[in-house]
Amino acid sequence: MTEEQKRRARWLDTVKSVLYGMAGHDMARYALKTRGSMEHLFILITMGDLLGVPILPPYYSLRLLPYVVPQISTWKRRMLRERDLTDALA
């Protein structure tokens, strides 16, 4: 590769990064936040009896248990942590 081609490739990468930052970054963050809240809700519905909120019969909870086990400890920590007004603003 010549020096001119390298410079063009760097310039193109810079333009791609700027366009992603302007157009796609907020959408990607929003999608990740939505995914996290949906996972949070799913675990609450399926494993809510761990916190005293029985929603599904235990049979279905046990069927889903192998898929949920890796996330239970972080989910419990998120559910039981103290929250204040500034958490809702974020």
C-alpha cells in the first residue's frame, strides 16, 4: 500500500466513526438499555419467587432455570440495591 492509500483509508475510517457517532451511537445505546430492561423483566417474571413475587407456576420456572442461572446473581443485586431520584433521571 502506498502512503496515499493509507491516508485515504484512515480518512475513510475517521468519516465512518464520525457518522456512527452522529447517527448510530444513541440508537445502539438505547437498544442495549431496552434489551437489559427486557431481560430484567423476564427474570422477574420467571424467577420472581426468589424475591417473594410468585407470578409463574414453579413448573415453568424450573423449565427455564438452566437459561437463567448465569444471570441470577446480578439480577438479585440489581433488584435489591437502593435507588434514589437520580437513578430515574439517567
